[in-house]
Amino acid sequence: MSNTIGIVNYGIAGNIHSIKKAIEAAGGKTLVINKPEQFNKVDKLVLPGVGSFKDAMQELENDEFIEPLKNNKKPILGICLGMQILATVGFEYGATKGLGLIEAEARPMLVDSKVPHVGFNTIDVVNDNELFYGLEGEEYYFMHSYEVINYTNIVALTKYSNHSFVSSIQRDNIYGVQFHPEKSREAGIKLFKNFINLKRRG
Amino acid sequence: MNTRIIAKLDVKPPYVVKPVHFEGLRRVGTPSVLAKKYYDQGADEVVYIDIVSSLYQRNIIFDEIEKTANELFIPFGVGGGVKTIEDMSKLFHQGADKVFINTHAVQKDPTLINRAAEIFGNQAVVINIEAKKWKDHWECYTDCGRMQSNKDVLEWVKEVERRGAGEILLQSVDHDGRQRGFDIELSKKVVESVNIPVVIASGAGKLEDIKKLIEEAKPSGVAIASLLHYNKNTVKDIKDYLRENNIEVSK
């Protein structure tokens, strides 16, 4: 298997560049995907996300990515907002339907501290997962105001000022991380290495 | 929560310079080389500010930015002379994770903040403030501390938060480059005025200055320039020292 990682490119705000660079540093091959027909050229997908939930869904719709993403069976990793839009619904600038790949909601962080939550923070892996192989207790860079509310697919939790939130989720071939592995030094590159190496489920 | 230790590069392309009071520029290196050096030392972020673009009314120079971004696997903030959504979009494509806005929002059109936050998300929109103290208040300055704005810093920070800014970088025209300690009084007031993260710059001359600032003002991050540029301390020295003094910082 060639093991090429496709990075879904949508909208005007995506920082595709740094994700591509980090996957390549992890030894992976990348292809920036500008239209859904390119999905069959890659083995796995990364769904980045910068901006608001509403804008991201709008941009995915404009580029006709929504149905192909819903039907996709390849391993996919959603990063930050890219993880949030895997959820059923988001509440940033009004209620917006997400991709619905994971039973979850994206809601404003309710925490007695500064929001957005910005900076390196530790992850607590609560359900063993290949994505986090050898990465228990590592620090990752967070930069977000919304969090994913989910009860059944939690992989990792992170604590911000006594508030525990979901920092990673997984269901079948669908993976999500709230933090930015591409901005998290060696620990982030190792996570991409794990993603490159993981086997497709089912 | 870890206090972020951020390396700040003031750039007059193609060099990193270190102004004193925002004047008297000294060349200290190139952005990509210094960024890599501070990344290797353990910086949590790198901030790149083109300090002359706004002053000379020209557009921000992009070449150095992409080159610098390529060296980093940590967040990279860029600012200087940003006037439009298109400017910002271009910076994000060059590898910036956050964009700093100052002059245009303060002097001309604060709604740039609203538009930017809606498009790029509030976490990506940082307001850069150059504060100068008057008798009983602080005023926002622009263009390297040269232009007045008649905007009160403590009112402006609340306004930018309402408009959707995700973070504030607070610099002090009076303290910048002097290495005699931070403006703690102002820092404390700004941190307490808003619910968004505040990063404080301007004034670190020794490790104790950073400790004092964190203990008294509780900022989300501290931006360091002179201490690092003149090799007085490394990022690692700073973090080790803070940890020894029971202040949480990342690895």
C-alpha cells in the first residue's frame, strides 16, 4: 500500500501547509485534495479546520465534499474544528448541522477561565488507542473556544482550569483530535506517524 | 494552566531588529534562523511582527514569513500592516496560525476584527496593543509607538473582545527594549478587564522580571525578545527557572 494521506482543502482559511509539513516530517506522503474525485487516490484522509463551524460546513458544501465525506470508509483524522464538524450539530454562529459521523455536539466551552483555551496542555488517554501509542501524558497545542460533547466515543480527556473536556474521539475509522498535532513539536509528529501506521478497521 | 513562553521577533525585513522604545533599531539576526533557534530551545510559540510595514504604508513582505513558518512545529503568529481580510488570508496560507491586527483597527476600521473573527475563528485573531502611559491612563499607540489614537487601552481591550478578538498582545511603548521590568500595573488591569487570553511583552531584563509579572498579573503568556536576542538567557533557562519557582510551564 502506498499509504498516501489526503488533506482535504476547503475554504479560504485552512492552514494546509503546516499539516502537510508535519505529515511529511513523520515520513508520510501527502496529497492536497481539492475535489472529492481525488479521494480514491489516497489511503487516509485528514480533515483540517480553521474558522467557525458554520463557515466550515458551508465551504464543504460549496466544494461538494459533504456526501463523499459521509460515505467515506477510509481512516479519517479531524483536527480541531475538523474534529468538531464530525459531530451531529454545532452551535457556533447559530445551530448548524455537522457531518454526523460521530454522535456528538460542538458547544461553547463552559469554564471558569479565559476562552479561547490556548497553549500546550496534557492529554489523558482514557481508552487505549493506536493513535496514541506511546504518547500517553504528552503535551499538545490547543487553540479553541468550543468543545465536543460526547459520551460514548471518548479516547482522551484534557483538563483546563478544573474543567475536563474531550480532547480526542474515535469511532470505527473516524478519529478526531481537538488539539493541533502539527503545532505540537515531536509529540505531534509521532501522532501523525501513528496515524500513518494504523490499520484500517472493518 | 501553563503560562506560555513566546519568542517575539520584531522584523524589519529581512532582519530581526531590536528597538529600544520602538526606536533605535539594532539588527540581531534573520527571522528563520532565530525562530528555529527558539523553537529548539522550547518556545511555545513564535511571534513575527513586521514593525515597519504600517509605518511606511506598504504591504507586509511575505517571503521571510513562509521561510520562518517552515522551521516551526509550534504556533506562529504574524502581524504588521494588516489591513484587509485578503492580507490575513494570505498570511494564513504562508503558514501563520494567528494574525495580529493593530493600526488599521485602532485608527480606521475596528469592524475588521468582527469580520476576521467570523471568517477565521476568534482564536486566530489577535489584537496587538502598543500602550503608552499618561498621567492617569494608558493610550493606544500605533506605528511603532509614533501615532496617538485617543483610544484608552482599558476601554479598547473590552471593545476588541466584544468584536470577537481571541487574544491580546500587550506591548508597552514606555518599557519596550529597556529591560527594566514589565508594566505590571497595566498588565494586571488588562488581564482582569477581559475574558480572553492576554500575552504581555516589553520589559524582561532578567528572569525575576518574568516571575514577578506572572505572579502579580497572571497573564496567559509572556513574550520575550531582548533576553533571547542578546543570548542573556535561553527559553529553556526561563522555563527551568519558572518551574523551580512553582510556576507551571510546558515541557
